Amino acid sequence: MWEDLFTGAWHSIVYGVVGIALMAAGFMLVDMLTPGKLRELIWIQRNGNASLLLAANQLGIAVIVFTAIITSYADFGYGLASTVLFGLLGIVLMGLAFLVLDMLTPGKLGEIICDDQPHPAARVSAASHFGVALIVAACIA
């Protein structure tokens, strides 16, 4: 009984670290896709467009990680591997969705996201990121 408790706690720590690392990778993706420094845009300039896109990205990655964990294999190693694999896949596909949306719409999406004024394109881009995450999460289950 105690062994199960400690094993579960250890798994929680490992999955938590992996989830945080994947969310950090998602942050770096959004930072690469938008001009300037994302930290400055959100925490100093209080840019609503950039924060909306990052929030959708982070929640999307969390949904993927959650789904991978909740449906994980009985074997911890396979479950961890699927979490990493699907998390990275989701991040790559979110980046691809951003680039495709940028090609299909007028202007440069990264510049629009960095604009001080609220822009509907930020909501569309955020929905695209979260939508991709839901698609990846559905593929896990």
C-alpha cells in the first residue's frame, strides 16, 4: 500500500516535470513565432494579443499532457514516452498551424499578435492552437 502511494507520487513528479518542460517548449515556440521578446510583450507591455495566444498554447499543451497521462499505458515508461511524443507532436503542429494561418491571411500574423490594440486575428490564432491540441488529444485516446 505505501509502495503504491510512493510510486504514484514519484510518477506525479516525473509527469509534472515533463509537463512543465513541454509547456516551456510551447512558450519558446510562441516566442519564435512572434517578433520581439514574448516576456517583454506580455509582462512589461501587457500585450493582450500575445497573452491570449500564449494562454491558448499553454492550455492546449496541458490538455495533451493530461490526455496522455490519463490514457497512459499501464507501464510507466510507455506512458511517459507517449506523453513526450504527443506533447512534442502537438507543439510542432501548433507551429505549423500558425504558419499556415499566416499564409492564408493578409499581413504578418506575428506582427499582428504583437500589436498593442486587440485584434480578432489573435483570437483566431489562439483558437487554432487550442484546436490543434484537441485534435492531438483525441488521437491519444
